[in-house]
Amino acid sequence: MAAHLETREIKALPVLPYADVRKTLKSGDLLFTSGDYLVSKAIQKVTGSPWSHVGIVFRLDSVDRVLLLESVEDMGVRFAPLSKYLLDYEDRKPYKGRAVLARCSDVNDKVAAGLAAFGIDELTQPYDKDEIAKILARITLGIGKKEKDREYICSELVYECFAHAGKEFAYNPKGFISPEDVWVDQKVELVGRVL
């Protein structure tokens, strides 16, 4: 993308049929969401971004599935069907917000395998519930720094997967990585909005 988007610009993107976009997805693609949930709004406010979540897409053609590797508040690191966002995110209703898919231009099969290997090794690791407060302290007070651990907010998981596969995204100068920091990377380009 290499360019910040406002929520109104995301809302103006046409919503493409998932069935059409699904055919074009590749392992290593990225899902970005701009949620209307309370936690989503807090993340957006703290980071100054419309994005509240990011995850990595994986195709499993042998079983005709598209999965999302993500770290979520209530479960930590998991794989979930990407279609869950569109059909049954909560109580058989779609995700409340907007969802776009993007592609990192330099992901090949070797990089995708590296992303998957690291991500699978981190399955069930906890969500880093304290990290959002720590990010807020780094932004507002200029104190603290990220400590390496095996607890992840969504963007940390994406960062670590890509770093272990030999492709890094730039950390925010204030000492954290957010969905926005991944979005504005020059290698990332929009595939389409699906929600």
C-alpha cells in the first residue's frame, strides 16, 4: 500500500464477492480488518489507524480450504477458516466492520512455507493482553520497549512469521508494530475488499 487510508476510504472501496476473490488468493496474502467492536476501536485510536487486525492467509487446495493464521484476544494464535469472517464470526453473523485482502509482492512458495512453519509452531501461544497498554505507554509517555516473548498481538504474529521467513516489516519508530505498519509497507498491495 505504502499509503495510509482513512476509514471513509476503506468504506468507499467496492465489496467484491468472496467467491471471486477466493479463487485468486495465495498463501502469504494478508487480511486486514477495520472493526466496529470496542476493542477494535481502542486499537484504532491508540495506533491512529483504521486497521484493528491483521492475519495471514493460507490456501490448502488439497482440502479446498482457505485459512487465516491470526492471534485473537480470547484464543491466542489459531487457524480459522477465512470465510468465518464473512459468514459466522459471532453468533452466525459476519464480522462487524470492513475486511480487505492484500498481497505482499515478494512472497513465493519458499517464503509461504516459512510463514506456515513458524505460524504452526506458535499455534496456541497466548494473545499478549498487556501489549496494547504497553503500546499506549510508549506512544503517550515515551517509555518502555517491546520485550521478546511468545505472546502475540495480531501484528506481532504477522511480523514474526515474516521475519522468520526472511521478510521483515518495519517496526513503528515508537517501538511496536501495528496492522497499519504492515499495511503501509511498499511490498503490500490491495487485492480487494470482501466485507
